[in-house]
Amino acid sequence: MKKLSKLSIFDECMNPELSENEMRETVGGNGGDYSQNWCFFNCMAYLHKEYRGYNIDASSIATDYFQGTANTNDDWNGTGDIKDYAYGPMAYTDKERTTPNQELFDYMSTYFETDTGSWEQNKVSSLFNKNGSTASGEYVVGIFGSSSGKYHAVIFESYSDGKYKYYDPSYKTESTVDEKYVQFAGKVTGYKDF
């Protein structure tokens, strides 16, 4: 029987369609446990719970994002890209990482009322009230990352002195992140009734 080294196991498990950099550029994607790749979908599930009071599994949201079949009353047709389901959606649509993935915002807008028509990239702090918080029933969904290109979606709760406090539905934890790592965000103001 052949013994596999850690490196050969890693090589066997890697998706040949995605480079390591492409995997890191997905929102939460790392090529491992799906539930951790789905940080954006976990944020969507969290918002469904907050607004509607019931749990929706992130896998259902990931399937809808990919296939567009969950709600027949919306105009979301799905991305049709299985990598969005398997690795999480891409945070940016260009290699320079200057253009946030508008499909994420558009998908979020099919279920939730939003404050703007696209992601806020340069002044995320402007999504909060003057006191640095959100109004009751409002949520700021955003992406933060590092220079290595790994991104993570969370619910930003407040802003103060160059730091964002956030809730992470994927890990069910609260923490803070320096504003220099925040990539973009959007404000959700309510749930759309169908």
C-alpha cells in the first residue's frame, strides 16, 4: 500500500480548476470545509434569521446563488458557476482587486432592502450613523481581508477610531478589525416581502 505524504494529499485534494491565489480571493474560500467557504452565505442566513425569525441553512443560500432556483418570485437566475458553491463567491471581479463583485450585492438585494445600489468601497464608515452605530433593524454586511488576498464576510456592528466591531456568523464570534483591512460593505435596511 502506498503512503501519501502531506504534500501529495494536498495535491490530490486541490481543485485543478482553481489556482491557490484564486481560492484565496474567494469570499472565505480556502478549498476546505464548505461551511467556512460560505462566509457570505452565512451572513445571508444570519440576516434571514434576524429579519424573519427562522433559520435558513447556508447551503440552501449557496445553492440558490449558484442555481437561482430558491425563490420563483425574484429575478435572480444564479451564476451558473459551481465554483461559487464549492469555494464561495469571488470578492473581486478583477485581478487588481479594484472592482468588488457586484453579483454579491445584487444577490443580497433580491432578498433585502439595501441603502445603495452597490458596494461602498472607499468610505465604509459612512454607512454608520454619526455615533458610529447602525439604526435598529439595519445591518452592514462587508468584506475584510489582507494583502495575501484572503477575504472574509462579516456583519459590521459599529465604527470608532479607525476600527470596526463585527459579528462573524461563520464562527459565531465578535471581534474588531482595523479600517485599513476593510475592503467594501453595504447597508441592509429591511427584508423584501414577496
